Amino acid sequence: MRPAHIVLYLSFFVTTSCTDTYKHTAPEIVYNLNLIDSIGTRYHQLNRFNGTILVSKVDSIFFSKSYGLADYENEIPFTDRTAFKVGTLSEIAIGNILQESIDKGRIHPDSTLQHYLKGVKGGYTIAQLMDHTSGLPELSYFKSEVFMKDSPIIAMANKAKSEGIADSVPSQLNYALLALMLQEIYDQPFEAIANEYLTTSGLYQSYFGRDRMPLAVGYEGYSNYRGNGLELKKVELPDSTSFLNSMGLKTTPADLYHLLLASPDQRKDGFLENDGFSYSVYKNAKSKLGIIVLSNYRHPISDEITDNILAIMNNEPYHLPLARSVVKVPDVVLRAYSGKYKLNEYVSFDVEEEEGDLYVRLHGNRTKLFPQSRNQFFMNDRDAAMRFLSGPNNGITGVELLNGFLQGEVAKKIE
């Protein structure tokens, strides 16, 4: 594995040497760079994140670093040309195309979709579709046989209208309909329209449509899927049914940064449910801060990473996940954690101390817990941990069940 690298761009100083950049950078900026790097490093060490983090301030990139490999089977590192699948972030590029069309007078945001696209029912306006306020449901609402028919996007929208469906969640159906509308207006396939926009914008490493190289390989992430402990699992059959997943945007962090510059404020995150990618972006014009986190692991941890970077950049407390390394905890503390815990009316479990070790027993299965701090213990065969909680007089009141995230459900101690 080649060492990951940091690229630093400062609006007041640009250099190709990281060493020189550190010499000429204000101490507080170096401090933030180190903290951001510690976030990426820790999440990568925990096998939750694999990809690139990019942070910009005042319209300049000052942190960009990749962690891990783009392709583990062939030991291919990330490069500036490595693209990621970004799912619903495709809407950023489509939104920019739509805004250009509005500025040129080709589209009016208050006009209904029916004005531009034949065959569609309902009075959805362009603005409602762009803002996800149309009420259209997510694609999962529809059966797969409906989706696979001819003109499935229009068929779905009409079905939702006829059934009186009104949903408040963002739906890929909104931007899929807008893409069809662009095809009608410009009399070209949407892929050609979108790729012409990307090329004209100088974003040569980005594209819509079928996969091309270099594209990072998608992984489900680490799991105990063969009973041999934590292993990295590659996605065997990437999702080919979702419009924004299979035919959506593939882009690099640097190209995505330039797309964000032309877009309104953003806070989007997600993952490809049947593919191996996750992502998070943040843009705030007022603070002039931008954050991009792209991963070729499915684990939806990118928004948690973004939250931590936001805290660092705003000089607020941030939360670094604990390393999976064993520390010594006194036996008297371990014995205090012993007892019965109840998560809900269906799930309860026992925590047991035996000869200086802690175990959890559920449905007859006993799993050893390894201390990573005085009150947090991890499981060796999965990305899971238990954080014991104390109340008045330091009495143990419950345990928080952590499944690869900083927070989880709490089980109360009942005995």
C-alpha cells in the first residue's frame, strides 16, 4: 500500500511541498489540518471509511487526502483521476444544468412539468421537483416489475398521482423526471446533455452513464460474512435499477468541489444501498466552508465524519471514535458492569465478569468484550461496542450499543 498524501492549498500561499506549506502556515491552520487528518485516519483504521476527504475555505482547497486503496484486489491507489459513484449527489450537477436553463429562459421554475414533458400527470412545478417538495414517493415504494417496464419514470409518477400518494421525503423520482424533461427540451439523451455540461465546465474526470475507468471499486466494507472474523467484502452485483446509482454521476472530489461552487448551499449525505459507495457534502456560502467526504465503502459514516470536521473548523468539541486497542480495566470496575440489561420488550441480555474478563450473553451465545476505555468495550468479530453509562453516585444505569457509529440505542440495567 502506498502512503496516502495530503495536498494543501492556501489562498495566501501555494506550494508543491507539504513541508514548506507547514512552515508558512499559521499555527491554528496547521492544528486544524492535523485534527482533520486524525479524523480520517481513525475512521480508516476502524475499517469504516476508505476514500478521500476534501475541505475548502474561502473558495480554496486547503485539505485533500486519500485513505486506503481504490482497488484492493489489484492494489491500485487513489489518484486525482479516481472517480466515485455519488448517487443522489448527481442532483447537484443536474441542478446546475437546470439553473443554467432557467437563466437562459428555457425553463421557468413556476411552470408545471406537463408544460415540458408529455404523458405525465399532476401539477408538479419545476421548483417543487428541484426542492423535493412535490410529494412524490421514493423509488422503493414501487414494485420492481413496474420499474422495469417501458417509460418507468413517468409510469411511477402517474401511479403515485392516481393513488393520491403525498410523501415528504426526498425522492430520486423528482430528478429523474427533470432529466426526462431536459431530454425533451434539448432533444438529446440526458447523458449527452449532462456530459456536455461537465466537459464545458472543465470537469474532465466526471461523467454520467455507464462505468468507465478509472473508477474506484465498490466494497460492502468489513464484516464477519464468512465466520472468519472481520474481512473486506467486494460488491459483486452493483445496483443497476436506480437511475441516480447506475446512470448517475461519477466524479472526483476535486470536480465535485467545482460543482459545489456553482450550486446553492448544500448538506447531503447517503450511501448506495446495493453498491459499495457512501458520501457526504457540505457547502455554506456565508461561512465560505465546504466539506466533501467520498468513500468506496458502503458504511454510511461520511456524515459523521463531516460533523466532526465542521466542529473542528468552528472551534467546537469534536468526537474521535476510540481505537480498537485493549486497555487495562480494574476487576472491581468490570464487576460493576455485570447484570441484566433490557433494550426493549423483546430483547434483554446479561453482562458477566469472569476472571478479569467481561462477556455479553444473548440467547445462549456468549461473546467476549475487550476494553478500549474504562467504560467502553468492543467485540473482536464485528464492528460493535458497548459503552456503559453511569448515573448519580456513579451507579451503572445502562449501556449504549454502538454498531459502527458514535451513538446507538441504550439498554437499561434492570438487575
